[in-house]
Amino acid sequence: MSVKTLVPPHLFGYVTVSPVCDPRRKGRQYRYLYTICVVGPRPRNCFDGCCRIDVMNGSVVTWSEAPSIIPAGPLAFVPRPGAPPDAEADGVVLVNAQGADGRAVFVVLDAASFTEVARVYVPYRHCYSYRCTWLPSTT
């Protein structure tokens, strides 16, 4: 599929909201931000993809399946259990999304490659743009 960008990101940056980083890096220097963003042609009336932004070199990796699936809220980064704190891309990114039929879809992306690891369709709708927080298990 070919996508034509009306407002090129290299001129104006990506439109994003609610960026998150590895929660182990909060309050410290970090390299990667994970956020929902506008990937397709602009102007756009909704966020249609997810971005991993490398704040050290400015590179951006995107994931999008619009219009069949659009992100419905902020992303959550979950570090791999046992991953060293300096391995910021060693984990997964949880994408709370909505399918074209209105059902909730949860997509799991590998944080390093930004490729899909898993997808779960939920048989009901959920609120668009609700906020989420990932908390580690106490066990």
C-alpha cells in the first residue's frame, strides 16, 4: 500500500500524544519514546499509528494498520522480566486499539523491531482514548 504524506514529517515532525518511555527510566535520561501518532497523509482527524522515537538520533519507526485498526489510547511499554535497566527496547509495547467494527483490539509489538508479536480481539467495545498504566506483578 502506498501512502502519500501531505505534510512531510521531516519538515514538521510527527503529531503525537501521551508519549511514554521505559518506566525504569523515568526521571533519568532515556533514548526511546513510544507514542500514538499520525502516520498517514495529513490532515488527519485521528491518530492512525504508533511510533517509536529515538531521541538520540531523531529516527522514527512506525506501525499502522489504519483504517482497519486505529490506536484508541496511550501505549504502555512493558520491560522483559529480567531485562537490564539500560536495555530500553528489551520488552513489548502494548497497543490499545479499536477495529473498524468497533471492537477492542489489543496488539503487542516487540519494542526493538516494532513488529507484531500478538493480537487479541475482545468481543465488546471500549472507551476510545482511555488512559492506562502497566504495573509489575507482585509475584
